[in-house]
Amino acid sequence: MARAVKLLNNDLDFTGSKPNVIEGKEEIAQRVEVLLKKWLGEWFLNNEEGIDYLGLIFTRDYSPERIKTEIISKVLDVEGVTSIDDYRQVKNDKELVVSFNLFTTDGQVEFNTRLGAIA
């Protein structure tokens, strides 16, 4: 079973003097969130990792089905994810809010996150 330091507001969570470690379905959900918040080309060691938010979301040719397909595809590629259900997305001018039931090898998690936010 994988373990990781919990992320809190995009930073490592060191509650008290020790890192807050998560595992199981919470660790898998955290990996999904980190993956979905990564913009295509953002990481210099792998320019092909991430989601093309500028090309898929913030465009005149925005297609809810295209972004849904891309997100579901990326999520299902995460190790430990078995399926997703009840996918919902809401787009406004600056972000896309995505929620779904995430089924993992360690149980179910209700997943909700803001993607592609531009401040």
C-alpha cells in the first residue's frame, strides 16, 4: 500500500512536528487531484504530462464532452483507480469544477476539485 505526505493547500502538511501521512483511498484521491491540477507542459521533466486546459477548457470551441473524456481517461490511468461514477462538471469564466465518485482498490471517495483556475 502506497503512502504519501498529505497535501494541504498545495503544500506538504506538517501538522505539529511530524508530516501528516495518508494511505489507501485518500492517497489515491490525492494522486488524482495532483494529476488533474497539472497543466500540460507544466513539468519540465515531462512536457506531455498534464491536461491541456488552454486548449480544452478556455477556448471558443469548448466541448463539455471532450473535457469529460479527457478527465475520465486521465483518472482511470491512475494506479489504484478502478472506476468513476456520477461525473459532474460546471464551467464558469475562470475555472472548471469537477466532481465524481472515485472507486479505488481501497474503497470509494467522493471527489470534488476546482481545475484550471486562473486568478
